[in-house]
Amino acid sequence: MGKYEPTREGIRELAHPVSLVSPPRSFCPQCEVTLPWHHNIPIISWCMLRGRCAACHAAIPVRYPLLELLTAAFAVCCYLRFGCSLTALVAFVTVSALIVITFIDIDYMIIPDLITYPGTAIGLALGAASSLFPSSGVFPLRLPFVQSFAESLLGIALGAGTLYLVWWLYLVIRKREGLGLGDIKLLAMLGALFGYQCSLATIFFGSVLGSIVGLLLVALRRHNYSMHISFGPYLAFAAVLYIFNFASLIHYLRGATPQTVWRAFQ
């Protein structure tokens, strides 16, 4: 039933082009029927439809409601971390972009320029605004966002520059790419938004986490040592840890009671 055309092994794409504006409404990827609005209510619609398309009865993967729950949970985390503020809004948009990047990279092993290029430009703009209006009530955004244009530039240089050097050295030594350019662009975006501290922390913890998962997959014989794995999800996860300073957030949640949580939302 669906109009799919394989582009390479393990990758399936719709036969017609899809973008943020085309088609204008959501559709079933199997039968391509446009969905009515009441079939797009997060979590509720999936439960009411019992996890199947109303038109062709194809199964709707459970990851859709799980992603909706995950996004809602991060919205709460943004509020707990930054309060009701512009910083919380920008943090939520950034984390939502990282969620999208993660699952696109898992499915297609690409990180869209459509996200990283604007994200980098926004980071530079926020850094410039922080430099121009240092005493404003709106700018600068609270930490961990950059507090100056220079911090944004340094974050890009050290973050994207470090990964580019790794990419280049691997290409020279092994005569093939060991790292995607999309990962470098992702580090440029993170560096522009959060500075060099985030860039270096993301590279370190993302590499450690990716190595651990890769070795586990090899041990379980799901992969071999030469097989490619998506690096973007590990970078995104490490960046989220940095953004939320999870050690502090866990400390807060451990001491939270229903009464303190209720007061926080009032």
C-alpha cells in the first residue's frame, strides 16, 4: 500500500517530496490519506484509534505517543529549570530540535541542515543581542546560553572545529569518512547557542556514551567494528544533560513533594 521508494539499503522514503510546508497537513505514511484534526491530538488520538490508521488500519508505531510524552516531559523540565521565562522557551525549542535530530539520525543517518543552519544563526543572533543589550531585562538569556557574541563564535570554533579535525584526520588516515558532516554542523549549532563549554562537554560525554553503546552492540553481535552508527543521538543526549544540569535537577526532584511541585506551577 504506500508509495515508498528505497534510496539505499535500510532506508525508505516517500515517493513524493515532503517538507515543513508541503503537504500542509499530516497524512498516513502508508495510505497517504490526509488526517483530520481530531486524529492529530497528541497521545489521545493514538489511544482512541487503538494505535491504527482509521483509513487503512496500518499500525501506528508506539514511538509516536512516546515521543509526545517525552516532549511534554521536557517542557516541564524547562519550566522547572528556568521558570516562566524566555530562557525556558528557547531551551524548549532547542530540546525539541534535538529530539527531531535524534530520531531522523536514527532512521536515516542524516542530520538535516534545515535544523542546524538556522539553529546556528539563531545562536549567533542571541549572542549578539546579549552583547548589545547586556543590561536588558530580556537579554542576555540565562545560563547555560551564551552571554556574548564572542562566546558563540568560540563555541563554534572549538566545537565544530574539533569534530572537523577528527573527521579530517580519520579521512587522511583511513581514506574514508568516519564521522558525518551533519555531526559537525550539530556541534556548530550547540556551540553557537551554549558556548565552548557545552561543545567540549558534548563531544566528551557523547563519545563516551556512543563508545559504550557501540561496544555493547558488538558484544551482542548486532554490529561489527566497521559498521556505521548514528552519532547524533549521543551528541544530542549529552547536550540535553548539559542544558538541564541534570545533577541539580535530580537533587531538586528528590526533595520535591506534591505540595512544592504544586506551588511551583502556581
